[in-house]
Amino acid sequence: MLDLRSGMPYWLVKNGLPYQYPKLRESITTDVVILGGGISGALMSYYLTKAGVDHVVIDGRSIGMGSTAASTGLLQYEIDVPLSDLADKIGLAKAARAYLLSVEAISELKNIAGELHYEGFTSKPSLYYAARKGDHNFIKKELLIRQQQGIKADYVSGEELERDFGFSAAGAIYSYQAAQVDPYGFTHAMLQYSISRGVRVFDRTPVPHIDHRENSVVLTTEDKFTIHTGKLIYANGYEVSTMVSRKIVKLNSTYATISENPDAKKIYWKENALMWSSATPYLYIRTTNDGRLLIGGRDENFFNPEKRDALLEKKKKQLVRDFNRMLPHIPFIAEYSWAGTFGSTEDGLPYIGTLPEKPNGFFSLGFGGNGITFGQIGARMITDMILGKKNEDIELFSFDR
């Protein structure tokens, strides 16, 4: 298994180990297996549970302890590739559809949180600001193409940024459809929902061998137990890059630090909107429901966990300086910091669907900064595929796109 994170992610400190899940200690049979117990696997399980599909969730780690624990939980419809750039890559119709599906995903995630009475989900606006003066024309172009595709967003001038957000920039896009979530807590909430309806969830159960057959898949665990299933769903994120023959993702390291808790009711800027920059890599800032400030970014190419982890202290100091430079009137005292490994695709889109080399296998791989919204899209689409329903959007995210 890849070493996907280090440091002290805030969500682990906040939640601890809220539930215990058993290891698999016998051979079993099921209709569907979900490989991966992070937030993508939990979303997949939620949708299959709602559809009445018999399935099992299995993870080599403790539940949620991979990339999910390192996620900063910003939920935005914006894909890592701006809509105007994505339209140049794949055509305006497809690019717009990908963005609109992401808008829908945020609403669906809100509905799921409401159904589960999960309080760690909060709807928010978001602010996408010009990192440099030269990005101002790009911001105006990007706003126009979004508005033309029916996405509700407004322009924010430099004067308005200083007045309402407390920092200087040439301009920004203010979007109304965004949210923030505790990704680790949300993962457990969804899996507990599935378990309450008879789903079996196993963690600390690595699966080193998978045999895709003509009409079935057989998984063999590290302890030599077998799982016979009709279908296998890969929801194990970046680790799948070692399981397929083609190169589909570029791995990067990202860093985050979170402040002490000064005031749970404090409004630091307009509606405590999520904020992120047009720079590459981009800087992003959010608050938490208990009043902390979170800043992340300073990405690096991923070489190995040791190099990633050796940079953690340096990156923490840089992120604090970034925050102080942008918002010097707001005190930021770092308390917890962490690093995570994430992947990006050339067009910023996820991979959802099937591969000929993996018969009876399905993939829900939400790479990049939109892993959670892509996880929702993938879970819904793959549930349709398993139920034999046609989904016209699947080609947009296929391996052969």
C-alpha cells in the first residue's frame, strides 16, 4: 500500500476512532465488492445500499485512514482545469457538462448529509481570486463562460475584495454553490448507514491478489481468505495506479496546516467563503465549524513518502507566511499540520467506468482537488451500470476519452 499521508490531520484528532470495524477472518461470497473504505468507497456503498445491492466494503487500512484523512474537505464545482481551458481540451459541450455534474454533486452531497443528520457538512459560497494582476483578464473570461453555461456566479472587484474579504487582488469570481465537510467523519457516517442495512465492512485486510475471471472476480487477502464476487469496484484512489497497465495519474504531494481555535462564531470575511487562487499550484483557505482557519497548498511532485514528509515543517512555515501576507489582520497560530499524496489527470477529470483488461471490474477514481464530488458522480454512475441502466455521461469520464 502507498503511504498516502503524514503529520497530524485535524480530522483524526477531532474524531479519533469513532467506530470499530472487523478484519475479514473467513472466506465469503457476495454480489459486489467495493475495494476502498475511504470517502469514495463510502459514497459507493451508500448508493448501492439505497439500490438494494448486496455488497461488501474492504480496505487494507483502518477505515478512512488513507487520502480521506488528509483531505481538506473543500467541495467545489470547479475542476482543477478551468472551464475555459477544459473547453479548449475536450470541447465546450463536454466541458460544461462536467462542470454542471459537479454543481449537481454538491447538492446531492448536501442531501446525503441531511438524510444522515450529519452535522459536519456546511454549504458555503466560494471565491476564486486572481493570484496575479495578469490573471484579471482570465478571471473575467472564466466568469463569462460559466455564466453562459448557466452557472450562477458574480464578479468581485478589487475594491470589493478589500472591503468584504480583507485582502488585495485584481478581481475574483464569487460562486454560490460550494460546501465544506469533515471528510473523515462523513465517511464513517455513510458506512454506518450501510452497516445498519446489512452491509459488511472490513478494514485492516490487505488484498494482494485479484483474479478477474470471465464471470466473476476472486480476491485473496493477505491472510489467504478468499472473496468470490460477481463484480469488483475499485474505489481505492491513487493506489489503483499500480493495478492497471496504463498511466492515468500524476502523483503530487500537498500540505495543509490548521490554526488554534479562537472563536467558533467568528466571521473572518464575507460568509467565511472558501477561498482559492488562480495560481498553479493554487493556495486555498477555509474555516471549520469550530472556528479554526485552514490553509493548504504548496504542492510538490511526489517522489517518495520520505521526501514528502521531510518538507512538512518547511511547508507549514511557508503556508503560515502565505496566510499572514494575504490576511495580516487575522492572527494565525498553527496547531496541526499534515501532508498528503494526491493525483492529477491531464484534463482534471476522474476515471469512471470499465477496462477490458479487468472483466467484471468497475472504477470510481476521483483524482485531483475534486475527489469527493467526483466520488459522488462515480458512485451514481456505477450504480446505474450495475443495475443495467444506461448513463449517457459515462463516456465523458471513460478511460478511452
